[in-house]
Amino acid sequence: MGHDATRAGTAGRPSPYQNQMLKSERAPVDECRMEMAFAGVFGAVIGSFINVIADRLPSRRSLIRPASHCESCSAPIRPYDNVPVLSWLLLRGRCRRCDAAIPARYPIVEGLTAALCVAVVLLKSPAVQVALGLALVLLLMPLALIDLKHRILPNSITLPGCILAIAIGLALDPAGEPTRLIAGLAAGGALLIAALAYPGGMGMGDVKLALMLGLFLGAAVIPAIAIALLLGTVVGVAIMARRGVAAGRKTAVPFGPFLAAGAAIAIFAGQPLIHLYTTNFLH
């Protein structure tokens, strides 16, 4: 009885034991919220820089100088007008000085990057998967944007991305690195064959991107490429339905964004998709 009374405490007031239990229960929740908040802020800030990369890298302009400025009046963007997503909303998508429209792409990229970073953290995967997932998200965003607009996948992103993937893998999961290396070589080799067989379709940039995806995703690169092909086919059919078969076949559609979309899906669902396929079709 004395032991139970000590735990119960006085009426209406939790005992020290109960306070300790409540704190221990809240700790994981608070930690998760902090991780989500950090991932969201980190993703939004990096998303803002990704916009700079997408705008400047293809034309080989410096990513640092000049500082962020309005493309219409060249007025420098003040720090309080450069807060990801929030500043665009407060300014209603207009430059404070000249009232020129600020493309909605900027807050969309910032918000999407933040959301993907939070989603990767929420997976509660092993550290290597979180690190690889975050790094891959931050590489895919500028690659997709640049390929959409300029039809190129810069080596200055894909090749350092390959090195980064290997470095993360060796540091956090050396035992799994051979599998990721094989996946990268297999994915890159498959698209290389396709590029050589159909020169007007995929380019060497797609080949290097596939290699990078394999180094990040391992076996999950298989559903990533399958999803990319499916998305590309759907878009191609839609274009031909709208413009006609002859005109649709002549319409150039970059494959990089489809690879990026497939890879983003594979980060979250790649292994379950592989398990689903092997369970239902290989047994």
C-alpha cells in the first residue's frame, strides 16, 4: 500500500514517479518534432540555393556573386525578403522595389525540398539510408529543374553526386557498398545500351544520372527506372494524343525529370515495391 501511495502522489498532483514517466514518454515525440523542424528548415534553405543553382549553373555564372537580386530591376534582395516561402507569400509574389512578378517556381522548389527532407527523416530508417536519401533529394531537385529548361544534366552535379554517394556508403555502411556499386554500374550500363541503340532518345547525361541513382539507391534503382519509363511513356502518349502521332514523336522531352521522379518515389517505396514484386511474381 505504501508503495502504491508513493506512486499515486497526492490527489490531483502527479508524483515524481509519474512526472518521470510522462517525461520519458514525451522525449521521443519532442525529439521527432525537433528532427522534423530541422529537416524542414534545412530543406527550405537549401531549396532556396537550389533555385540559384538552376538559374546560374547552366550559363556558368558564379553561384555566389552577385548576391540574390531582382531579375527585372537588379535591386539586391534584403535578408528579410529572402526567407524561403514566407517572403514570397508576404510580398504576394512581387518585387518590393519594382513590383515585378517573382516566379512561383521559387517557393514551390523551396517548399517541395523541405517536404521531401522531412519525409526522409520521418522514415526512421538506418542512418545510412537517411543520409543517402537527404543527399539524393538535394541533388535531384537542381538536376530536374535544369534538364526541364535547358535539356542538360550537368556533370558538375552528377559526378560529385557519385563521389558523395560512395563516400556516404563507405562511411556509414561499408558492407552494403558493393551492392550499391553493382546497382550503379548496372543502371548506368542499361541506359548506356539504350542511348547507343537509340541516339535520338536518351543522352549520356541520363546514363550518368542512372549511375548516380544506383549508387544512392542500390537495388531500389530498379523500380526507380521502371517508374521513370512508365511516367515517360504516359507523358509521351499524352503529347501524341494532343499534337498527333507525327508531331508528338518529334517533340523532345527530357528524361532526367522522370528519372528524378522515379528516384524520389524509390527513396520511400523502392524496397517495398521490390518485396511486392518478388513475393507475388517470383514465388
